[in-house]
Amino acid sequence: METGGLSAASLANGDLGSQRERTLVPERLQKREHERQLEVERRKQKRQDQEVEGEKSDFFAAAFARERSAVEELLESGESVERLEEAAARLQGLQKLINDSVLFLAAYDLRQAQEVLARLQAALAKRRQELQPKKRFAFKTRKKDTASATQVDSAPDAPAAEGILTSPQPLKKEGDFDSSWVCGFSNLQSQVLEKRAEELHQQDVLLTQLRNCTIKLYGNPNTLRLTKAQGCTLLCGPVSTSVFLEDCSDCVLAVACQQLRVHTTKDTRIFLQVTSRAIMEDCTGIQFAPYTWRYPGIDKDFEGSGLDKNKNNWNDVDDFNWLARDVASPNWSVLPEEERRIQWD
């Protein structure tokens, strides 16, 4: 009797197990089907995104090539100021096109476009210089005080104040700046240094081997490089392309640019406006905050630079020495708001 009872109970349990299994099978099938549909949608979305990216890249390539040809034609036949100004306006459009395309362009294509733009800007500057009237020959009296040789007059509407150096002799390009000349300052200590818009417009600026200096650049340079600086404050108007910072320490910068690159630098605060992103390598103690420097005419300089004032990725930083995505880099941080109140003047 007990054996029969156990057999009946086993059969009953078996029936319950079969029913439960039959109930779970449709649930598994439904779950599997749901996952399959999600995967199909994911692949479809990815394919659509790739098509959109491809269309954007094709549009960029066509627009860039068209504007590049127009600028080259204007520069080749630029025998008048009007044609050169048209070329300058088109170059500003090219700069804006690059800035607006940073997020979807491949790194190689972006670099190539920036190099083409830099070459065209250099060609424009050369053509402008060629059209300038030649200076008449005149004898110059030799300055007796050699110390005054480093000081020159500033712009007519901005006389140089005592202790402020403006426009020393141009410096040879270093590093990436391997041709022609750039404007800038070098080998100075405890000075207030200034350059005005007419001196800076689309120039490559090099600042090197400065100590405890304050540098104010009122205008729109093409590129800016600060190297081997210690304890300096650098305030600069909008830079059309890149800002390079290398071998610096204990500095404060206010810069607006398309791209920022920082190398072998420590204990430096950067008030930044950047349309793409900041890149740093072999750095420590770097702090970032939004760009806050203002001066008369800065809106016009922003317009001429091609930078988008409404787009700022100041806290989007790539640290090449820190590859962990889920842990913040210890080499840089956001400057606390209570420490951002700086009197620039």
C-alpha cells in the first residue's frame, strides 16, 4: 500500500513538474524573442547612425573642398584688398565648418582639415603683407640706452604704460612652428606684457621662458603656445585653432580655442572655452573652470575666430596617462566655484 501511495504521489509531483515546465517554456520563448527584437533594433539604429555619420562626413568633405577652392582662387588673384577680405571671410566660414564637425569627423580628417586651414591662413597673411605699401627709406638714430631697445610703442590708441612691454622682436618658430616667424615674448621675468588686436590677428604666438609675468593678449591669434613658464598669468582672446601648453608650472590661464593640448605641466589653473576638448599628458595638479575673461571688443574677436561662444566643453578632458573610464583621473579636477573669483585687471 505504501508503495502504491508513493507511486501516486510521484506521479502527481511529476504532473505538477510537467505543468510548471510547460508554463516556463512560453516565458523563455517570449524573453528570447524580446531580446532578439531588441538586438534587431540596436543593429538597425547603429546602421542608421553610421549612415547619418557618413552623410555628414560627405557633406563636410564637399563643402570644405568647395570653400577651399574658392579661397585659393581668391588668394591667387588677390590683387586688391577687397578680394583678400572676401578670402578672410570665407576662411572664417571654413573655421566654423570645422568647429561644427569636430564631433563626427575622424581624427585624421580633422587634422588634415586643420592643416589646410592653417596653410590658407598663412597664405592670406603673406598676401596682405605683400599688398602693404613699402616703407620709405630713412636713417634711424641709434638708441643710447640698450635697455630701451626691448620696449616699442604700442598701438596708437593704446599707449604703453610704464613697465609694460609690447611687441618685441619676432621670435623664430619652435616645435611645430618650424617656418616663418611668430610674434611673442621670450626670456623675461616679472614683467607685464601686452599685445593688441592689430598685432595678433591670425598670428602664431609663441611665449617661452617666462617667469612671474602677466601676459595679456587682446585679439584673435591663429595659434598660441606657452612653454617653459613658471608663476605666470596668461589672458588671451579667442584663438582660432589650437593652444599648446608645455613644461609649465604654477600658472593661471584664461584661453578660448578650438582645441587645448597640455604636456608636462603641473599645478596650473585653466579658465577654458573650448569647442572640441582638452587633451593632457604627463601632467599633475591641473584644474579647469569656464572661461571668464572679458575686454572691450572680445565679441568681435569671437566672431572673427569662428569659435562658437555657446559651445564649451571645458570639463571634457582626455588624460592620456589615465585610461580607466569608470574612475576619474587624479591628474586634473574641476576648480571649486569659490576659487574662481579672480580679478583679472
